[in-house]
Amino acid sequence: MNLRELPVRTRLTVWYTAVLSLGLIAFSLFVWLTLRHLLYTDLQTALENQARGFEEYLHIEERGHAPNLIHEMDEFSKSMPQEHVLTVFDASGRVLYNNGRRRWKHKHELTTTRSIALERGPVRAELAVSDQSAAHAVSLLGWLLALAVPVFVMVAAGGGYWLSGKALAPVDRITERARTIGVRNLSARLEVPATRDELQRLTETWNGMLARLEAAVTRISRFTADASHELRTPVAIIRLAAENALRKPRPEAEYRAALEKIQRESESMTQLIEDLLFLARADAEEDVPTLELVELRTLVDNVCSDLAPLSAAKEIRLECALPPASIRVAGRAADLRRMLVILLDNAIKYTPAGGAIRVALEHENDRVTLRVEDSGIGIPEEARSRVFQRFFRVDSSRSKDSGGFGLGLAIAQAIIERHNASIELQSKPAGGCVFQVSLPLAA
Ligand code: ADP
């Protein structure tokens, strides 16, 4: 079975238990080996010290002319620890002395031998001790560790499994809740655990994303509803005009009037559909469109000239203040032109006869400012924040007559966003509007 396919909880426990077991086994081995080494070296050292002491003792006794060395060996043997066994051999290997204490098998002993050159001839002393108590301690510790390690690992693994289950429980709850959220209940939110950890951040992030999704979906739904609503009116007018004209035979002039009405409505409908299409594409466009170098001064000049007849017809003075040098920005000329036409067209639409419009282009440091200022009816304070919304009209009955659907400024805003620019509506105490666009100069 692949470990990656297991639930996180099991995986965590398996890893944790494996690491813990390895660590404990290594530690136990280390402790056990160290203890064994210490105990055995201690025994061996004691034995060797005893043998050295025995040699010195024999030399001293010999120098003091002790009559019976065997007797002295026995004396020394009495001062030795109970468990030490002393055997002394002569040069031919015959046993000279033995304290007769050996009560264990040969394989359970530690020994040391020492050749001692006495004046009466060399002897060999052999000292032995049982390793039984050391072996017992070592084996006891071994058993203890061998039993304790698995028990400890099992308890720790159980605890780890329980803990990770507890820690991951909120993830299950979040998953369950997230499953129930769909387009129909996008306003629902995940329950945020007050744990100040990754899970809290995760749910907060999810909730933020849900809020953004909800806003986007609401915007799209409203846009679709508004678009259908706006399209219904011209279609109804066209149908009524045609039905009316067809109901009975009529003089040619009446047919003509009906057809003209149909034509007008179709044109306005075409405009609306084009605007909708532009906004829909702008929403769907993921990349910034390929930018070209646009000479803004010429572009503004052209738009002013194009719309001059329109303002002249309404007896509005149109002033265009342009800098002497050329100004280049990176963007799409067609879009920038469209944005300026929208602003200027609005200014003309909402400025009564005898008014004035001023278009000014300036640049400072690395930014260009384009201002469209009019002396028209202005926009009331409470509507200022909403004029860039789709289908918003300050006074729907009034602007409908001039053909506006409330999409112009939304389109201008969409264009601005694609150009890393900003647009703002500034207040003008004397009445009228000032729209100010700020664009980055091309490098
Ligand atoms: P419309 O196509 O209706 O003009 P816009 O999105 O261009 O739509 O503008 C939204 C609303 O903002 C307009 O209906 C109008 O009431 C108001 N508005 C825009 N520009 C001006 C202006 N220069 N002066 C006064 N009101 C304006």
C-alpha cells in the first residue's frame, strides 16, 4: 500500500511512530552497551589491581624471608574480596596454591594471569571472578528496555493518533461545509475556528474568496438582468410599431414613419449590444491587450475636432488646451479614443446651450493628466460614487431621452483599468463636472 494514499492522520502517526521507535531503539542500545562495557571493565580492572597487589605482596614477603610462602598466599587470599579466586602455578604448571572458591562454570568468568619472578623460581598467578552479577544486571536492563520501548511507542502512537485526529477535525468540518456551498448559496460562509493557526487563516482566506465570488456572481447576474431589461424596451417598441403599421392599410407616409421609428430603435439597440459585448469581452479578457505607443496629443486633438460640430450645434463652447510637445503613452489607440469620446459626449449631452467645455492635456513627471471639464448640470453628491457602475443613470428619465443606457462611464472605467490608469470625478463648486484621467507616460 502506498503511504501517500493514506489519510493525513494515519500518515502523521506512522511517521511519528517510526521516528520515535528508531530513536528509542538507538537510545536503548546505547544505554545497554555502555552499561555492559562499564560493568565488565570495572570487574577486569579490579582483578588486575588485585593481581598486581598480590605480586607486590609476594616480593615483600620474600624479602622479609617469610618461611612459608604458601601460608602467606593464603593470608593474602583472606584479604581478597570473597568472590575472587586465586590459583598459583609453579614453573612446571603444577598448582601451588588455590583458595578453592570457584563455584561457577568457566565460561562465566573473567580472568587475569600474572607471571611473578620469585627468587626460588617463577610462579604464575591466575585470578578469576564470576561475571554473573554483571551479566544479571545487563540482562535485566536488556529485558526492561525491550519491554518498555514497545509499550512506550504504543502509548505514544495512540496519543499521536488521537492528537492529530483532534487537530484535523476542523478540516473535516470545513470540507463538509464547503461541500454544501454552491452558486445558489454563495452568501454562506465557513465557520472560522478561533485557533489563530493555519486553519483559521485557511478558512478566512476561503471566506474572502467566497465573498469575492459572491460579489462577482451578483455583478454578473445584475448585469444580465439589466441588459435583458434594457433590450426588452427597444424590441417591444419595434414590435408595436410593426404590428401597428400592419394592422390596416395605411398611407405611405405612415409606413415611412413606422419604419423610421424601427430604424431608430434598431440603431440604439445595436449600440447597446455593442456596449454589452465590449464589457463582456473586457470582463473575460485575462491578459492586458498588446499595447502600442499612442500619441495622446494628436488623439485628443482629433476627438475634439470630431465632436466640435456636435457642441457647436448645441451652442456650447469647446476649448481644447494641448501642450506643444507630443505625449506618448502605452495603450490601445482605439480604446483611448473611445474613452475620450464617452467623456466628451457626456459633457456635451449634460451641458445646456451656452455652456462651456474644456479639455486639457498636461504631463508632470511620469504621468499624463487628461481633464474634461464642463459647466453642465453636474452630478449630485450622492450619485458620484455610482456613476461608473453599469446601467447607472443619475436620472433615468432624463438621460434616456438623450440615448444613454448608463454604460458609457462603465466602459470608460474598463478601458482605464486595462491601461494601469485611474479616473476620478472631481467636484466643482460652480456646478458641472470634471473627469480627470491619469495615465503613465510611456518609457
Ligand atoms: P449614459 O450613457 O447614460 O450617459 P454614462 O455611464 O456615460 O451613461 O453616465 C452615467 C450617468 O452619469 C449619466 O446617466 C449621467 O446622469 C451622469 N453623467 C455622466 N457624465 C456626466 C456629465 N458630464 N455631467 C452630468 N452628468 C453626467
